Amino acid sequence: MTDHLTTLPVLSSQGKYKMEERDIHGLFSMVAKHSGQNTDAIRTVFSILVRSTLRYRDILLESKGIVVTVEDVRTVLDWLVPSLASGQLPETDNKIRLDLLKIWLDELKLSGNPF
């Protein structure tokens, strides 16, 4: 099976890989498999993250022509658990990534999810 997360076929006008819906689902599926857990709670969290990522991706692309990349989502995934644990946001100048993290945290809070 080809890992489509590292061989994305579509480039944006800025030369960055566009994050397609299947790539987002694949990335979250890969993380779930490596978490060692496959519970309903994990699936619910990933569903929230996938939906909000797709919505954010579409808004940025349509309104500003900015592409959310696989690397952006991977980085924000790395930030998620430490941010949940500490209540702190990472120090970064990358507004796209920081905004995505804030969206995820807000969505999880609104869902009443204990994570």
C-alpha cells in the first residue's frame, strides 16, 4: 500500500502539497493505529479534528488562497496533547498552525470531550 501522506499528487500555486480530504482521514487513521487504542472516544475525537480541519482548510483556501499542508497538520497533532496537558499554546510564528490548534481545542471543549 502506498503511503499517500508522503506522495500527495497536487501542488498549490505556492508549491506546497494541498491537503486533500483523503489525506486528512489517512493521517488521523495512521495516528489512531499507532496510539495503541481504538476506542469510541478516540474515534469521536478524531472525527471532530477531521471535520474542523477540513472546514479550516476550505475557508483558508477559498478566502485567502492559503493551503493547509500535511506538515501543518502533523505539527499541530504533535502540539495537541502537550497543549491539552499544560493549558498552554506553543510559541510559534506560524499563524496557520496556531489557529488550527486553537480551533481543535475549542471544538474539543465545545464537544464536552474529556480530552
